[in-house]
Amino acid sequence: MQILRFLFTKMWNMKWLTLSSLLGLVIAVSLTTSIPMYTNGALKNLIYKELEDNTGGFPPGALTIRYQTIANQYPDIDQVKAIQKYIGENIPKDAEFPVEWYVPSLSLKTQSVKLAEGSTADPSKRRQMSVVSIGGIEEQIEITDGKLFSDKAQNGVIEAIVSKESIYIHSFPVGTIFNYPVQGGNGPKELKIKVVGAFEPKDPESYFWFQGLDALKNMLIIKDSVMMDEVLGKGVPLNTGNWFYSFDLKNIQSSQMRTAKRWLENLDVQLNKVLPNTKTEISFLDLLGKFDSQNRSLSLLLFTLAAPILVLVFYFIAMNARQSLERQRGDIAVLRSRGGSSLQIFWIYLIEGLLLGAISLVIGPLLGYLMAKSLGSTTGFLNFVNRKAVTIDVTFEVILYAVLAVILALLASIIPALSYARKSIVNHKQEMARVAKSPLWQKLFLDVILFGIAAYGWYLFQQRKVTLITTGLSSDQLQVEPLLFFVPAIFLFACGLLFIRIFPWILKLIHLITKRFRSIPLYLTMTQLSRSPKQYHAVMLLLSLTLGLGVYSASSARTIDLNSTERSLYQFGTDVVMQAQWETRVDPNDLRDFYNNQGNQGNQGNQGGQGGQGGQGGPPDMSNLPVHYVEPPFEVFRNLKGAEGVARVFTSKVSIAVGNKGLGQGNVMAIDNVDYAKVAYFKRDLYPTHPFNYLKLLGENEAAMIASSKFMEKYGLEPGTVVTLVIKQQPVDFVLYYGAPYWPTLYPDQAPFFIVNLDYLMDNISMEPYNVWVKVAPDGSVADMVKELADKGIYLVSIDDYRSEMIRQAKHPSRGGLFGVLSLGFLVSIFISLIGYILFWFFALSQRTVQFGILRATGLSRTELTWMLLLEQILTAGTSILIGIISGQLASRIFIPFMQTSGSAQTQVPPFQVVFDSADLKGLLIVVTFMMMIGIALLIFRIRALRVHQAVKLGEER
């Protein structure tokens, strides 16, 4: 009890350090828990949608089980009851998912049934029917004629119902009795089945009819209890059994996916144990495996992205713990000298850590919940939108991550207490008197080792020459190589350590430069930094790391976002590409000539004396008959509401020739240059001149051509060269005017491209269907455009919407998670650097009260003391901030180029570029300025509050 009283007193006296330690724990727990929360919620919607798209018409979570008799190996009634019980009771328990549908169905072999005596149906018609029971069918049908079957046999006659369609197909009325022959088994050799009613499904689209409505026309459906007791129970052999489940997977969690996967993998074994030859036909096993893999990949990606920030958080916690221990070092030494054991002192700090950890376990997941929500609303770096957030659940896995984060944080803060708890007051005084020694990491050259690891990582990236990141132009995936964020973090850590290693040399250089005109504040600053450099190492490393990671995270996120957007824009070329449906016609003269030729061939065949065989052999082949396209009115497109501009764009494969020499194949794009300028996306820095200058050249000559620069360089072609393009087997001559390195939607490394005038091309070849490129106004609606075109008789064959594609990609969990974690990491790094800096200077100034009092007593003015501390901040925090920003930009230029989405930077279109957004740098500078202002305010306040007669006293600095 005394320990607890002492502990709470200590925590209250050092409440700011206690609060800062709690803050670090809360951030660590919230960051750690937000990732599994987000991945669980984000993948729920993705899994359900994908399962629905990939089950071939079956519902998500469909599971069908089938038994089929093989080689007259009929099951006995006990086996049938056992499999019915296992499937009906055990499977829902093992699956652990809510059941939407369960439909058991047992059937006898399809046989040729005969009419009983006295039947009025046509006896000459052959009828192939099976006797079937379908559990729960009573609730799914409406009786249209007759009545529902009975649950008991009547005088040896079993009542059945049939579909209304079966009545018409097999031509028999309700009331007909059939003799069903039984083959095999040890029961009766014939069953009497009376059709007492006809029905129609209430909902033909219901999943209840999983076997298909067509199968009903050959079924005599009886009560399931009658099937079990009156048929199978009397020795009639079962032929097939079908069981259908539909599980609700909307709220599936990652832990459930793994459990369900193992269950489905073992299900066939369990079924065969109960009834041999029973197996699953349709299940969601493969898709669960796929999504479990996606879940693991996404979790790995996000944890890898967050790992450097988490390490910083733990470092922040350790730094705070060390500051706290340094302030309490004298107290610990006094306790040890007065009889306190190391274990007792350790327990004090352990209990304190457990108490703070328990509080963080309550607050951290709540903050993590908000972070996970923000991840789900991220569309780009620091771009949070107000859209429907993903469903977030707090699962056992989340709690486990929270506890693990607390344990790691406690280790980072408690382990240093062990070394302090072992030292007495004598040891403490001896260490204070010693000259500062080099830290262990400097002796081990940890900075050099980390540089070596980072260099090896760069070498691996350089050697691989493969795609390390894909942005999902053809897919909604966004996959990132985790090492592209882990290796740069190592590089930044090495830069921070290297800076600390050379910091004394920097001080010596400043000493040499300022030796002749050194002032008292500068002299005192240099003396303080030279004698006690270790006390600044923690905050210097923290600042350089946080700001370096902030710069790298911001640059990588901006780079990924901008490059993926520009690649998509280049691929689409404009906002919307429409392909209208064109009418086709055959020229009457061509049709007359075709039939005349057919008639002449028939006459020649008859003259051959072969019985007219030359004119026979089926309908004439009209595939080679020339077809003419009828162009829909383009003015309708020009007048579309919500369209800022429209342009006709024709593309086709062509053969290329210069003179009499063929130069392979390429792609031609024919355009209206004025209209095209209004709708096309051009990335200005891709071209040596403004792109509109190319379009202007096309307007100078109707036969003008713009060719790909690589094609011109390859064959040494000069402007003025006549190039022949063979389009639809028709050669057309063009005059080469200029070369362009790129053109929207055309890739020069895949095939050479040529840009020509559309009207000139269509005058030289037959009219061919073209696409319509549409520049959509900010308030325009593509759906309204499609409806407007349909109202005017123009129907679209295809439509490619760039904006819809970008929205689809933005909603994918990997993209939201990537930009969300990078955004949160950027904000957290700034926050940690701010809090760490403020706390360091607050406690550093508190510890040096006696020193300041002595300096003031010896004649140092307040202004000189203020300048001394200000120079301290500039030389430590200021240089650390500068190193952090420089190392972050250096890491970005070294490692971000490996984030290209194609094989190499030379083949990627548009070329990959590293992006530095000035807004991010401004934000960092604002935070840095704010930090420095708070530091200056702290030291001014501390100096003005200083009383010399109170500061110069006996005792330890507190």
C-alpha cells in the first residue's frame, strides 16, 4: 500500500511527464489497432461483392452438397438419416455464419412411369419421372389446381404434387395415379403415386429453386417425411441427395475466413465418413482463400507502412521514460542507499506502466476506431472525403494487437529503469563526475551498418528491374512493395545517427569560424554543447527522423497519386469515350451483282451434267459482300447537355510504307483538330512544344501527318516525307510534318503512331465507325447524356468513363489504406516531433535552474542568457530539422523512382516522376516555426520567472 501511495505521489509531482508517457501509449495503441479494424471492415464489402460476382448465379455463401449412388451401392435408412442430421445440424454450427437458405432434397431414380388402371390420360405417351422430396416447398408455392400433398400414405398410395408446366408437358390431369417401378433395394418393387395438385412458384427468382425450374417438369414431389418413412424407410433405394445452403457473409471477419477455410477444406472428409460418395459441388472455399490472402497482404502492407511511425512512437515513449528517469535518478539513488531494493524500485515503475497501459487500452482503441474511419474516407494524400465509411468492428484480434502494442511500449519505457534501480547514490555521483563517453551505437558503428543495409536494399531494387507498385489501371488493386517504405526508414535512421556522430565536428567548425568575434552567449552555448552532447541526442534524432519520414511519406503518396492519375488520364485520353451503334447497309448494285454471279455459277453447274449440284449446298455466302456504314448525326453529340466539348476520333491498325519500302505496322488516329483541342488531355511537360502547335500543323494541310518521334528517328525520316498508310486495304498518302514523343491513348513503345485529319482520311476510304470523345462539365452527368442520346435514337455500343473508373479505384481498400496510413503517419510524425520538442525543452530548462541562477549571479544578463538558450535551440533543434528535411528529400529521390508501375522509367507512359508538393513543405515549415516559437516562449518565460536567490541553493536540480 505504501508503494502505491508513493507511486501516485510521484506521478502527481511529475504529471507532465506522466501525461506525455500516456499520450505516447495511446498513440501506439490507436495506430496499431486502427489497421486491423480497417482491414476487417474494408474487406467485408469487397468480399461480399466478389462472392456475388463469382458464384455463377448462386448467392454469396452458396454451398451445395450432393450424394450420388454408384454401382448399386445403396445406403440404408440409418445412413440417410445420419447424413440428413449432420448436414442439417452440424454444418450451421461449424460454419458459424447466419443461414439464409437451407433446402434439402432427396430423389429416387428417374424411371418410365406407367398409368394406373382407370386413368384418363393418354396411355401411349412415354413419361420419364422421378420421385422427389424438397424440404420447405410448401411455403414457396401456390396450388393452382387440386390440393397439397398429405403427410401420410393413403391406403398404400402416396400423394404428390407437380409443377403446372409438368401437367402440360406430360399431358395428364390432376388426380392421375402413376405406377413408379422400383429397381434395387429390398423393399416394394412398385410405388403408387397419385398427383393431387399442381403448383406455381411464388417467386421464380428465389434461391430456393437452386436446381432450376426446368428440373421441376419431371418431378413427382412428395412430402419429405413421407419420403423418409414410407419410401426409404421401407427399403426403396435412394438415388441422389442434394442439399443447398446459403450463408450470410455480409459481416464476415478475417478470423472467420481462416476458420471457414479450414472447415470447408475438411468438409468432404467428414461427409464421406457419414455417407460415402457425398461431396460438396459448389462452395466458397477458393474465394475465401483468395480473400484471406488479400486480407493478409493488405494487413502486411499497412503494418509495413505504419511500422516506421510505430517505431518513432516507441522511441518517443522511451525518450520520455529516459527523461523521467533522469529527473528521478537522484531520488532512485537515495531510495537504494536507504535500503530500498532494486526489485521494489522496479515494481514502482512496472505498476506505473501497467496503470498507464490499462488506461491506454481503453482510450487507444476508441481513437483507433476514429483513425480506421478516416482511413476508409481517404481518396488521396491528406484528402479525406465525406462518404459512407466502412463498417468497423472491434474483434479479439484488435484487442490482441492493442495488448501487444502496450507490452512493447512498456518494455521500451521500463527496461531503462532496471539499470537505474541497481545504482546507489555513490554510483550516481561517480557517473555525474565522469566525462561523457561515446554511446554504444557509435562504438558499434550502427550508423554505418544501417547505411550498408539501405544500400543493399537499393541494390536489390536496382537489380530486380520489375514492377514494384501497380496502380490498377486495368484493375482496382493497388499493391505496394513493403520494402519501399521500410528500407528508406532505415536510410533516414542512419542519416540521423550520422548527423549526431558528426555534430561535434560541426561544433568545432563553428568554433574555428567564430573564434575571433565570439560573444559570451555563443561561448556559453558552445561550452554547454561540447560538455553535455548526449543529453541532446534523443531530441535531435527524434526531430530528424520524424521530419525525414514526414517528407518521404508525403512525397511518396503525392508521387503515387499523381502518377496513377496521369496514367489513367493518358490511357483514357479524355473524360468519356463513347462508341455509337452504326447502321449497316449493302449497296443495291453490289447486291444485284452478287446474285447475278450466283446465278451464273448455278448455270455452269447444271451444264456440267451433275444434276445441278453446282447450284446447291445451302444459302449463298454473303460475308464478302461490301458493307457500308451509316453515320449517326454528330450534331446530336455537339448539343449534349453537360458536355463542354465533343470530338470525333477514329483509330485503326495500319500498314506503313515510305516509297516502295514497307516499314511494318502501327496505329493511326484521325481527328478534327479544333474539336480535339477542346476535349483531349495533354500533359504539357511531355512535349518539346505546346501540344496545340501539333494540332495547328494539322490545320495547315489536309494531308498533314504527325508521327511518333521514335519512328522518325528509327528510320531517319524528315519533315516533308510522303508516308503511305494502308487502312482497310486502301492506301492513303500523307505528308509528314512533325514528330511527337507521345499522344493520348497511344504508346510509342508498343507501336508507332500517326495523327492525321479525319475528313481527309474518310474522303479516301469508306466511312468507318469512330469514337466520340466527350469533355464533361463539372456538373455534367454521363447517365443523363446516355438517356438524351437514346431519346434521340442514338444507342451506345460501349462507353468508357474516366471519372467512374477513378471513383472505383478510389474505393478499393488498398488505395484507401495506403493513402490513409501515409496521411496519418505524416500527421502523427509532425505531432510527435512537436510534442517531443516541447517536452524536451520544458524539462531541460527545469533541470538547469541552478545553472541559470549561477550564471545570472555571476553577472550574465537576461538578454544574454536568452540568446545563449536560443543559440542552443538553433544549433540542436534547428540543424536536426534541416537534416530531417534534407534526408527526407534525398530518400525520396533515391527510392521513390522504384515505385514506377512498368518495367522501367523509360517505358512507362507518362514517364515516372518524383513529386514534391510545396503545400506539404509549407505545412512542415509552419509546424517547425510553431515549434521554435513555443521553445523561445518557454525559455523567455523560464528566464523571466527565475529568481537568483531561489536558484542558487543547496540540493539537486529538479
